[in-house]
Amino acid sequence: MNAPDQGSRKGAFRTDPKLARRVAVKRFLARLVLFAERLTPLFLPPLSIAAVFVSLAWFGVFRQLPDLVRWALVFALTFGFIASFLPFLRLRWPAPAEADRLLEARNHLPHQPVAVQEDEPAFDTPFARALWQEHQRRMAEKIAALDAGLPRPDIARFDRHGLRALPALLLVTAFAFSGSNGAGDLADAFRSKALTSTGPDLRIDAWITPPPYTGRAPVFLTGRNADAAAAVSVPQFSAMTIRMTGGNGDEPALFRKAESDAVEEVAVAAPAQPVGTKAATDTAAPTATDPLKARTHEMKLAESGALSIGSQVWQIDVIADKAPEISFDGTPKRSANGALEIGFAAKDDYGLQEARAEIEPLDMPADATPLYPLPEYKLDLPRHNAREIKGVSSRNLTEHPLSGKKVRITLVARDGAGQEGRSQPHEMVLPARGFVEPLAAALAEERQVFTLDTRAMGRAVALNEALTLRADETIPNLTHYIMIESALARMKLARTTDELKDTSNHLWEIALGIDDGDVSLAERKLRDAQQRLADALERNAPDEEIKKLMDELRAAMQEFMQAMAERQQQNGAQPQQNETAQNTLRQQDLENMMDQIENLARSGNKDAAREMLSELQRMMNNLQAGRPQRGNQQENSQMRQQVDKLGELMQEQQKLMEETFKLDQALKDRMQRGDPGDGEDGEFLDRPPQADGQQPSPTDQMTAEQLREALKQLREQQQGLGQKLQDLQKGLAELGIKPGDNFGKAEQEMQGAGEALGKGQGSRAVEGQGKALEALRQGARDMMGQMMQAMQGQQGQGQGQGMSQGNQTGRDPLGRPRSSSGPDFGERVKVPDEIDVQRAREILEAIREKLGDNAGPELERRYLERLLDIR
């Protein structure tokens, strides 16, 4: 450019240097965008060749090709990759004029405002020069705000047929395949085939299956976790399976133990024999001369180490399976009917499979020959595979000959691996049945003599004969005398083990008949029915068998309760009105509990059914046959009435809270969807769609204003509950029981909830009602504690002992917390209500329906089968 041109341009921007810099920056960015547009298409050939090279390596093509063909292919790809960079040599930096045209074209500018900055006027006069400079300044202000935009390489102009998609698709597919065992790597292109594999087409499939009791999923050993720094963690005693196909047929699988550094070869598993084969030779095993057949190697992992197959190495970290721990939770004690009740606490890293109590005699001669084995005492586990367990089991062992003898009790827990944990032993006298009739106790003693040591049958016979020396004075009942004489004849004739056991059972039945009559026999039938049902639940018996056993249990329970009532009538015990109500409630609770057991078992929740059945057994073992003293019956009845009122109050508060919550949710839903009101023909608009055959909810037909009025109408009910709470506190004060602060807090929360309902504030009311309900529960615990202290203070020493066995801390005659009409302190098994059972059935039906649809994937089908516990 000549001197006049430079002077003219400088004159154009002399008045505004900042504007000149902005124009220069815009021009530079435009040249940079133009250079990127020219550079980007040139990368298509080298990137496509590189994608093809990497894809062939990941697919394992280089590993499979002969060396000559492989080197030729590698040379062709390498030469093509280098040659694809030749067009880069012709690449030039865009000229200023090209950048100006780009700015004008991208921003659709007329009159070439960018080129004006380089042009000169045709007449070089002072006025023309000034006019031209002003025109340049205005055009410079215009182009200073221009934007060159992002590069637009227009790759489609260089690849009109879209061939660039093929290398990209090939690369993505190869990347997905690169994690499999048959995948290759980039080094295969430059390695000789003799160094890459010891045999043709070697395929390795390896996986580790944890033991079923751990609940862990199998772990697959792939090329991704091979040679990785992080080890694969698996539980101890997992089964490692390696399946190799192809190769030379003799590739070893070596496992190097971490502790001893010893190398062990994973053994080849024996081939499975088809059904009906006569000899193992009928099925040929894979050999080194037959490499195409699969070879399966199996090994149990007991310790950590490294698995190596050829050039691949997997680090395996074995998590040790600790032995279970178990201990006594309190001291074993005797229940009301003589059953042994043991509380225990146990834990294991993967869950317990079985727990029991070993009972061993302490005062028996070493050479004694007992007729019966040691008693079996199985501890009730709350659920399968529970890692931490705390429970109580009750078993009636009074029929065993060791009852009444000093024994040593040791708790034993076993996990899924067969490991056992033992507790510290506890010595005690095994609870025995307390016979009221001396004659029955004498017969039980005879039975105990020869069942503990069969060699002492002569002494047992002598004891029996001594009973009948003066039968007219000691045995007034002729039937009892005849049965004792028949037992004596059996004792003299018994020789074999079966005959001795039959004689022992006969003596025990005679003793029970003399002492309790039909009550003891009915109790024995009830205990047997409970045990048969427990065994059926343990082995997941079908619903038909469960229903049959439940019918037997109901019949045995009815017979036992009837025998108890008849014995009370024979003893001349006339129950009062309040006692009859309690007995009726007790029977209803038992029937409801058995219904819940059957519903849980048939709905698939066998664990909850077993737990509830165990609780039923404990309740029956704590059944009290005696009656409370009449001196305090009136006061106890008044206390019981207050407890019932509190239970009813809590139930009403719970129902009111649920109703408030439903109305509040309906109001929120109506406000979110808008309040459409009624249509012209009385139709309610914008009603939520209902399922086929489903009746619409009453709240769906109400407007927002109607819902608010419904909330306000609940205020009177809430105020009524508050008044009931005040009356309850007055009644407790009259009985000498201090209501406590929790009832005062509940009354305040009820008052606040009533005010919120009066304002139509459902959320605030629900919150207050929930706090009031919790305060009522806390107050109920305090109230029951004061009641028990008052009752124990009024009773004598003997009555206090009876209370400790059967009616302690607010328990009913069954030795359990009071029924649902009173407060529930969380001390018993959670009994699902009808809504919970119905919901469980609906869920099971939905799972079965989904499982019946064969269109689902295999993984989903297996998951649904595990939910239903199909075996």
C-alpha cells in the first residue's frame, strides 16, 4: 500500500482509536473462523483411518490374521494415515479481503461497509477527503458490532455420501466389544501371533458364585477387571468356575495364595453324567487332544490370592466369614405352666440359619442308659438371614424325664457355612410340672426313674407297688387304681425300647389325667398342633396344608379353652361380670391372632407368620389358671376402665388424623388442578380419571370450598376428644394416679389442632394431631407404670409373685400386653390389620400377573421369581 493510502486510513480512525481496535479484532476473529472452517474437513481422513485401526484391534482381527496379512494391513493403514496429512501443506491463512467478505456475508450487510475502510475517494479534495472519512467512520461503527459466529466447516460438501458415519459406528461397536474375553488390544497389531496366544481361538469365561446364604450376586471376571489394581472382593467359601474353550487344550488355571504364596492349579471338574447313564465312561471328558470341547475348572475360595490364566491375572480378595456369636439375654426362667423361656441375642455377618439350646444333665451317672435322647430346644429366629437377632423362645419340656433335674444350658448358633458359635453355659434346674395331686406326682417320679436309666426298672416297680399297699385309703378313685395296676403290669413286661417308651407314655398320661383331667390332655393336643404348624411354615408348605393345620389348631385351642372353663366350674369359681368380659376379650384376641397367622402364611409372609405363632406359644405357656383376689377387683376394674377409655381415645384420634389427612390431600390436589366448580348441567368438571370399575372417591366430587368446610366441621370432633382427655385425667386423679405432663402436652396439641381445623389448615392440624397421639402413647406408658406400682403395693407377697408371672407391667392373664383396646407399648408382635393383609395380597397378585407375561426379559422374570420365593 502506498503512502497516501496509509495516510487516508489513518485519517479515518485518527479521531477514534478505540473504534479502530474494535474493527481490527473483528477482522482477526473473522479470519480465525475462516481458517477453522478450512482446517476441520482435513481431519476427516486421518481420524477415519485411526478409527478403523483401533476398531480392528479391539475386535481381535490383528490377533486372528496371519503375520503376512497382518503386516500388510498395518502398513496400508499406517501409510494411508500419513498420506492423509498431505492436504495440510496446502493450508493458508485467509487474506484480509476474505475475512471482510465473511463478515459482510454472515451479517447480511449491504454497500460493503467493511471494504469501505480500504477504498479511496475518486477526487482528492479537502471537502471530498473529509466527507469520505466521515463515511468511513460511520461504516466502522457499524462493523464494530458485527459477529463472525462459529465456524461452519460444511463437512457434507467434502463427504457427499456420508461415509464418515461408518468409521464412527465401527469404533462405538468395537468399544462395546472391548470388555469381553475375546477382545484384543492395540499391541496385537505389532506382536507376532506366536506370542499372543498359546492356542487357536482361546475363549475364557470365569465367574465367582458366592454362597446362597450371603445373598450376594455372582461376580464375573472379564478383561476389564483383569490386571486391575483393585481386587475383586468375594465372600469366603465362594465357588470359582472357569470355563475355557479352544486353545491347545492344556492351558492351566493357577491360583496363587496370598498368605502362603503357594501356587495351586484349579482342578478340572468332572463332566456331569446324563440321567440314565450306567458308567462314567459313557461321557468323554475333554482332553488335550480335543481342545474344542469346553474345560470347566472349579475351586472353593478359602483365602485371598491371584488367579492367572495365560497372560491375564485377577486379584481376588476373599472376605473371611466370621463365626456367629450368641449369648443369653437375661436369665432363663420358668413360665406359668412350667415351660422353659430363654431370651437370647445373636449376630452374624451373613445371617443365622439355625439356633438351638443344648441341654445336658449334670447329676447323672456316666454309665446310665437313658430311654430318651437329650431334649431338643430350637430357638425361634425372627426372620431368615437376620444379621442381628434378639428374641425370646418358650418350649414346654416338662414331659421330658430331665425336668426337675440340674442341667447345663448352652446356646449354639449356626450360620450358612456350617460354623457354630457357642455361649457361656448356664446351670439351672430344668423346670418341671407342678402336680397338685400327690398321686400324680408319684407316678411321674416312677416314670422318671426308669426313663433316666433303664437299668433302674426294678426300683420303679417297687415304687409303684408301694402306692397300692393301702389303696383303699390313698386311692379313693377306683379308675385311678385300675390304671396304676395296668401300668405296673406294663412295667414288668416291658423289654424292648419301644415297649419301654410305650410304658413311659402310659404313665405320663395317667399322671396328667389324675392331676388335671381333660385340661392337660387338651393342652398336649394344642402344643402338638402348634408344633405341626410351625414345622409346616418352616418348610414352606402349600396353602392347602396350612389351612388344614390351622383348622386343627383352632379345634385344639377351642377344646383347651373349654376344658379350662369346665375345670373352673368344677372348682366352684364363679366369675364376676368384669372377669367374664376379660375372658371373652381374651378368646377373641386368640381367634384374631390365629386368623392373622393364616392370612400372613397364605399371602406369602411366612416369616411374620412364624414369629406370630411363636408369640402365640409364649402366650399359651404363660396362661394363668388361677383367679385374682376379690379384695381389689373393684379397684382393678376401675383402672381397667380408664385404660379402655384411653385406648378408645387414641383410636378415635388416629381415625380423625387419617380423615384430616385425606381431606387436606384432596384440597391440595384440587388447588393444583384448579377449582373448576360445577358445569352448566350440574356436571363436575376436570374430574380425575378413574380406573375401570372403580368408584370415584367422595372427595373427588367436592369443590375446594366444600373441602375447607369439611375440615372446619372436624373441629367439633377434635374438641370432643380434648374434653374426653380432660375427663380421663380427672378419673385417674380420683384413683390416685397422677396424669403426668404428657397428657397435658397432648391436650395442648389437640387444642392447637382444633384451631387449625377451624381455619381450614389441614397440614397444621395433621401435624398437631400426630404430636398429640405420640404424647398420648408416652402418657399411657407412665400411667400403666403407676398402676402396676399401686397394684403391687396393695398385694401381699404371694400375690406379688403371681403378678410377676402372669400379670406384670399391665399384662393380661395370658402373660402378654393388654389387647388392642388399650395402649400398645410395642412389647408384642406387630399384628397387621386387614388393610395391610389386603395390600400384601394385591402386591402378590400383581407380581404373579407380571410373571405370567412371558414377554418380559429373563432378568426381570428371575427377579420376580425371587420375590415370590419360587423354588
